[in-house]
Amino acid sequence: MKFLQDYPKEVKVFLIASLVNATGSALMWPLVTMYVFDELGRSMKDAALVIVIQSLGGIAGQLLGGSLYHKVGVKQLIVGGLAMNALALFALPAASGNWHMFMVVMGLVGLFNSMSQPAIQAFVGFRFAERRGELFNVIYVANNIGVALGTGLSGVLADLSYKLSFVMNGLTSAIFAVFFLVYLRKIGNAPAHNELQQRSRHRDQSGWKLMGNTRIYLYMALGSMFLLLGNSVWNTGVSPFIISEGWSKSLYSFLWTLNGILIFAAQPLVSLIKRWFAGTSTAQMTASAVFYLSGYAVILLMPSYPGMVLATLGEMLISPATPAFISDYAGRNAPFYLGLSGGIGAAGRVIGPYLMGSLYDTGGLAPTAWLACGMAVLAVGFFIVHAYVNRSARTLEQNTV
């Protein structure tokens, strides 16, 4: 890939570490619903409830991670969050014997995993400011190579032991924590890191005041929330559909492996889309929602892999666009807005699984696909509003420094 030649060694090492962590995460997250539905013998509503609790923990983690970035420090926040996430994942096999304890530990997994995410995104945005938009996309691609590897193994591990996937995920999270501990110590005196520290010495604005600048995050976050709500169709619609049809659990993980390969292989196509009609981050968000809508419509009309392809193209557009927009427009307050927008968007993961789980229990795949289509339509509308209100916006850095 081009970035292997264009980027310095520290970026390559960072990408490898991200890939390993993504591989571990992919061993577990596609199988949580299957584990509760199949291994524990609970209903789809119960499976959705677990995802809701994990997502609530994720919202709290996003908000904490963004708010504490300058107060606690990047090293403590990232390394601590990843280390605590690893401990929670290691505790999952023991907690599985008690339903309530299992739900509590899943909430902790969501909390600690999400706590490190806005901090990592903000760190990348600060340290590699000149090429951060490009780098966010490269990291996204590298992570999805890890997803392809992890999901390829997850179905096999599920046939052997679901709990083994939890342990492997915890191990990769621990490795990622150690990497950041060593990496951040090594760059402690680097010019870019010192510049980041200098920025953090500016007087912080209150969180309430920052929240008042709604154009920077609110409409984008609501659009993301509706997309994530609709995206719950994969776990609470497609995965039980596969089990109910009597197909192998490995097929579900194979679909996600194909998804990871597609994200790598379709980069030239996405580059053309950006060049032809989605040249800005705001345009990429709107185009993303349109692709998601098309994918859900295909699932509704004829449940098949092309629907996943279209939705994946939507994901490829929005995932790098949202952190790039905030990093460009929010200046040193980017960690706060990354956490805030991520927390609002993650509310879709709270609402979506329970709604879709209930719909699936009563009507099967079709009503979940209808709901996903409706949510994508709302997302298109909010992203259009976001693009409109930011059409001539300057960065908050220019307004506040």
C-alpha cells in the first residue's frame, strides 16, 4: 500500500498495533448477540439488552474520554482505558455463569473501550495535523484489515469456544496498552508532542460553553446516531436470521471477513467517489447516508450480500470524515467534541438493538430492514443540515485563540 512508503516508521508501527487491536476486537463483537442467543439460550430481547448496556457504557466512555483528555493526560487516558478494558474482557468468561454479572461486565467493556477512542483520535489529529484527514482513512483501512482477520477466526473460535474469543480480545487490548505506554514515553520530547502540550496550557472553556456551539457537532452526531441505530440490523436482524435458517455460525463471521476485504479493495472506488461528488468531509457524510439507505433497501427487497456492500461503502465514507471534520474545525477542543459527538452517535447503538430485537421477535428480518431504511433517511436530512450550517464556518481555533 502507498502509505507504507509515504509515512514515517512511527506511523507504520502505530498502524500495526491498531491492526492487532482491531483483530482482537473482531474476535468478539460480531458474536456477542450469537453468544447470548445461542450459547446462553436467551431471547433476542435479552441479547439486545446486553448490547444496550454495553452501548450505554460506551456513551459514558466517549464523554469521559473527550472531557478528560487535557485534564488527565493522553498517556494516562489511553493506556489506562485499554488496560482496564483488557481486565474486563478477561473477566467475561467467569461472569458468563451469572446473567446479571455478565451484563455488568459488558457495560464495563463498553466504558473502558470507548474511553480511549476519542483520546486516540485526538492524539492522531494533533500529532499528524498536516495529514490527519489522510491518516484517519489509513487507520480506518488498517483497522478493517484487522477486522477481516479477526472475523475470519471468530466463527472458528465460536465453534470451539465463545469464551476463547473474549480472552483473545482481552490479550490484544493489553498488547495495545503496552504499545501506547512505550510509544508515548518514547515521543515525550518530540516537537509535535511538545506542541500538543503547549496547546493544553491554554485556559479551558467550560463544557457547557463548548456545547453551545451546536454547529460543530450536533447535526453530525444526530445523523451518526440514526445511522448506528439502523446499522443494528446486522446483529439483531441478520445474525439471528442466519441461525434461524440453519446456516453455520461461521457464515456470519465470513460475511464480516468479506466486509473487511472489501474495505481494503474498494479504496480506489471510494477515492473516485470523493473526487467526483464528495470532495469535502460534510459531503462524504451525506453520501455515506445515501449508500447506507441503498444497502438497507436491498436487504429489505432481497436479503443478499450486495446490501452489505452498499452499506460498507457508506461506512468507508463516514468513518474517516467525522474525526477529520472535528479535528479541522475544533482546534484544541477537538477531544471534547470527539467524545461528545461519539457519545451522541453511540445512542443509536443503545436504542437500535432493543427496537430491532423486538421487531425481529415479532416479524423477522423485514421490519428491521424497514426501520433501518427510515433511520438512513433521517441521517441524510441531518447531514444536509450539518453541511449547510458549516458551509462558511471557520475553525473554532481561530475564533477562540
